[in-house]
Amino acid sequence: MPSQTTAIKSLKKKKYLTEEESKEYAKLMNSVYNRIFLKEIIDCWQKALKAICAKKGEKILNVGDSGLVTAKQIFTLYPKLENLTTIDIITNRYKSAIKTSAESIKNKIGFKVMDARKMKFKNKSFDKVIATNNINEIEGNWKKAVNEMIRVLKPAGDLILTEHRLNYKLSDDRLFSIVFLPLSEMHANDIMLDEICTFSKKLKVIKKYKNKRGWFVHFKKT
């Protein structure tokens, strides 16, 4: 009985797949994706959510989450939280996401269409800022976005970031790349983690964590 990896690679080599082979390929890839990749990304994400330690009365900024996946989980963990602002430059997922949100949190989520590199908030507006798995999707210099997060964060506030370690551009088959890329060909996010941890004197690293597929870092603004 061939392993899932062997079966996937065998199907991948074929120029054409039958309908049954296509279904089998999708099934195998989904299984490996969840087992190998998604599990470790969720691990970093969950650590980030726990680090928020949201308290009643705090103002929290959630960057790049138009699908409200992180927002919903924050309210699940911290039901007493009253103020969560989510920004994203993309809006197509927000309308369907808010419709499926629990009535108890719909009025607590403030969604704004906004570029993370040019936020319209005043200085020191938020107690905590979180951005999950989206820094590498920001066009141009990611430092502009992180500097904006620092600007809108109050003194002694918390900045929490997570990111996956993967370069989608290395293969047309993104899912295949996610699962089978050797670590030596991963996205330069490993270097970016080190840069983020040192580039601003306004941030003190409280905790950082890295696994094979992602990383998480918790800062305190000094």
C-alpha cells in the first residue's frame, strides 16, 4: 500500500488525470495539507490568540482579517471584550462573514476598509494590535505596515504577529508547494522574523516561537 506522499507524487507526474484520479488527488492533498501544514499554522495562530489576554474595556485592532476568522475566535476566547476593530484592504469576504457571525458579536466588530501601510487612526489608539498570516501579502515594504501598527499602539501595548513560512510563487500548484517544498526553499519569512524582532527600538520581544511551517511573536511597546 503506497504512502500518501508516494501516491500524490505519482499522480503529480501524470500529464492527464482521469476524473477518478483527480478526485483522489484532491482528497490526498487535502488530507496531507491538514495533517502537515494547517496543523502547525494553527499552532502559531492559537498561541497568538492566547497572548492577547483581552480585557473588558480594551480597544483591539485586528489587521487583515476580512473573513473575520481571527475576530470570531477572539470573541470566543474573550466574550467580555467590547471593542474590536478589523481592517482589510479586501472587502469581498466581509459581507458573508458578518452574516454568519453570532448576533452577540455583530455589533462589537467594527470593520473598516483600510491599507495597513496608511492607517487613518490617531496615534496611540489601541491597547493591542494583532495581525495573523498576512504580513507577507502586503505589497511593498512590510516595515511600513508594522511601523503603522506601532504608531497606533498605546505605550506598553501589545503587538502580536504570526506568519507562515512559504513562498507561493515557487510553484503553480500552491498546495503541492505548501506540503512538499524543502525547508531550504521556504519563504524568507524566517529572515523577516529576525528583522521584525530587531528593527524597532520601540518594541520589546516578550515571546517568540517558530515551528516548521510558521512563527509567532509577541511584542510590548516600550
